[in-house]
Amino acid sequence: RKQHYSLMCLYYYYSEAMNVIGLIGHNITLPCGFCWGQGQLPVSKCSNTILSSYGTAAVDFRQSSRYQLLGRVTDGDISLTILNAQQSDAGVYGCRVEIPGVTMRNYITFCNIYFSMYLENIARIGAIFFCSIIIILVLYFP
């Protein structure tokens, strides 16, 4: 008696979270593309969607006009650009590409956004600190 086994392969792409450092008020691009990998698929769909496209390169949902796909989507560059980034944009972002078919294929990448201070803000803080020291010295040593 022969036994037959079937093997179903599921593919996904997952990368560890990458850190993206940006300046408030400047544009930030979160890289996202896709390639093949092999392994167990995570749960499908996105939560808290900020931008999506289904079936074409055209965007069919955008939470804000500040979220843009400026790369060549038809070449697989689906990097998210956040225009005029704000402190409230900091956090973890996930990119998912779903290709429906016999098996749903998912491609996922995650990005963490961190912000650095403007050099002008650092200079302003330094100036206030040193002016305060001078005022204290003038008042303390007349």
C-alpha cells in the first residue's frame, strides 16, 4: 500500500524592525519592498491602516495627504514617505504586501521611527542655559 503526502509551501518575507531617524518638519521615507522567503505566515491584514492599495498601483485609502508612495510602485518600491514629519509620527510602522491566490502570500517589514532634535533647538537651549548662568553670576557677584 502506497501513502501519498502533499506539501503546501507558504512564503513570506519578514525583516527585523529597522530604525529610521528623522528630523521633525522634514520628510521621512520608510523603505519597503518585497522578496521571497519561506516559513509560517503571520495573521493577515493590517491594523490601523494609514495607506493602502488593492489590485493596482493606485492608492485607494490614505489617512492623510502627508502619507505618500513616492517610489516606483510598479518596480516593487512601496516605501512610505511621511511629508513634514511630526513628533506624533514616531513609532512602529508595518508594511504588508498581500498577493491573493491559491495560497495568500504576505510580505511584511517593520520600521521604527525616532526623531532627533533640530540643531537650532539644541543651540537655543544652550543659549538659554548660558544666559541664565551669566544672569546668576551678575546677580551673585555684583
